[in-house]
Amino acid sequence: MIPFIIKPKGEITPGVSLDYKKGVFEISGWSYPEDAIIFYNPVLEGLSNYMQTPKSETTFHFKFQYYNTATAKQIFKIISCLMDVAKKSKVKICWHYDTNDTDMLASGKFFSKLATVPFEFISG
């Protein structure tokens, strides 16, 4: 599979990078698209396809500056997909947050409690 990349569009949609060959995935920036389901559908489809033959290690980086409620639902779907990938691969989720952004850290901790895969919290 060739890498899947979406460039960010200002402060509306995040950047997305799905590197299937390396097993490294990233979503970064602001996320409040007009229709989060449509925006995130290719990401979920890509992960679903990757799930068939994942790399031995898979890392997903969430680097949000902000996301809305509709995006939060899609984040949960991505994490659920990663829990399925974890049946065949060692999965780690890296939740990045600005050092002073306690809300983003709290969001990551909330998602980590719903997940069965390890989370690493990275401030910066």
C-alpha cells in the first residue's frame, strides 16, 4: 500500500499521514471539519485494510491542537480499529500535547482508559 497523506487545511482539517510500509501513522493540527465522518472515512478504511497484514509494530501519533465533538467520535473509532490491529501487531498510541494544555492531556487520558492498547503521553 502506498502512503496516504492529507495536507491540513488551515484550522479546519488536520494533516494525516498513514505510512503503511513503516506502520507509522499520524494526525496533527486542528480538526473541526464540516463532516467529520466523511473526512475520517478514508483513514478508517486505510486502517481496516492495514489490519489484514500489519507490520510487527504499529505506532499512531495523535498531535491535535484542537478537535471538536464530531472528531472525538472519529478518534474513538480509530482507537477501536487500532485495538483490532493489536491482535496481530504490537500497537502503541502516542498522544502529543502542548505542555500547558491540560485539556488535551485530559482528553488523551480519557481515551487511554477506553483502550486496551498502551498510550504514551508526550508533552512538547
